[in-house]
Amino acid sequence: MMNFRTLLPFALAAFIPLAQAAEPAADAAARKALLELVPQAKIDAIEAAPVPGYRQVLVGGQLVYVSDDGKYLLQGSLLDTRTKRDLTAARLALKSKAMVDAVPLAERIVFGPAKPKYKITVFTDIDCGYCRKLHSQIAEYNKLGIEVDYLFFPRTGIGSPSYDKAVSVWCAKDRNAAFTAAKAGTDPKPLKCDNPVAAQFTLGTQIGVDGTPAVFAPNGSKIGGYLAPEQMLSKLQAVEAPSLASN
């Protein structure tokens, strides 16, 4: 039978990783303060903020700043006055990029030229007017070298008529053709199959999609909503310019 002295090394070995994994005091204070304000909040990450004495907390597609003692909470855009860079938007873009990039090509509906120069990811609703306008110009986007990757975001929610249409489009034999027909106002033939529509809707809510079309650049930044093809090209060139300048 093992005695206390025999068990002690095992107990210490088990204790050390737990001690090393203990949450830093500032992180714990930020977590406690936020959960006291919003008990149902799902905190994705707590990190050092660019401002000394604060933590930045990713929660529900938003970024908030909490003082290290948990006493103060700030919400809004944090700007670097020297570079005129929106640090809040930049951090949210990193999160969005990682989550959007994780969606495999096989779960997207893609319209693009043979050799695209740019790519946008568009969260779309079958019945959204500006979504339909964007898709009516898909050939023009493609001609400018822009690939459009569609993900579904039925605004009225899972189980709604728009959701059912999205599922039917996904389950069609020719998804691209069914998608284009639905965007032109033709209700798709009702179909059911394994599909990513609910997962894509959830993804959209997690990265702050609150309307459609919601257009994301390759770096994860949210371009906004509908833009005409030439305007979309200009926006993508502007988004890419800073990274090119830094090389």
C-alpha cells in the first residue's frame, strides 16, 4: 500500500501544471468584471491591450478594454494617433480572418475568374435586395479579377424561409446555377441534405455580421456591404496597399 511519502511526488507533479496554468491576475480581474456585467457573455480571448494598464477582451464578435484591476471598461475604437490606424478593427480582422479561412473551399459557393487577383468573402441572404444586386453584377466583378466566395447568412434565422432556400440551393445538383436562379427571384426546388448553412450563419454572428451582404477582404477586415464592381476593386486595392508598402 502506498503511504503519504510515496504519493507526495505524484501530488506535486499534478499540482505544478495547474499552478503554471493559473490565469494572470489582470486576466482574471477582466473576466470577473465582464461576467458580472454580462453573465452570459462568451469570452473568446483576454490579451494585453496596446494601452498600458488595460486588457483587451474578445467577446461575441466585439472587442472591449478592461483595466487591469477590473474597475473600468471601455468600448469603442482605439486609434493610434501617429499611424492613424484603427487598432480595434485590426485585431478584430485577425480573428475574422482566422475563422473565415477555416471554412473549406468545399463549403463555399465560388464565382471567380480563372486567375483571380483579389478575393472577397460575402455573407449573403437569398432574399436580400442588395445581395441580389451584387450577384447580378458577378460577371463584372470577375472581369476585374475579383473572386467572390459566398457563405450563407439567412438574416431571419435558422429555420426561416430564407434559410430553407439556402439549404435547397446548397443541395441542388448544380449549386452555382441554383444560386444564380434564386438571386434572380426564382424559388429553388425544396431539397434537404447535409449542409453548412447553419454553421455559416453561426460563424457570421461570431464575427459581427449584422446585415447582408457582409463583405470581408482577405485580411479579415469588413469592407462593408454592397459596392459596385469598380468601387469594390478600389476598396480591395486600398486594403492591400498598406501590406505592400511594408514589404
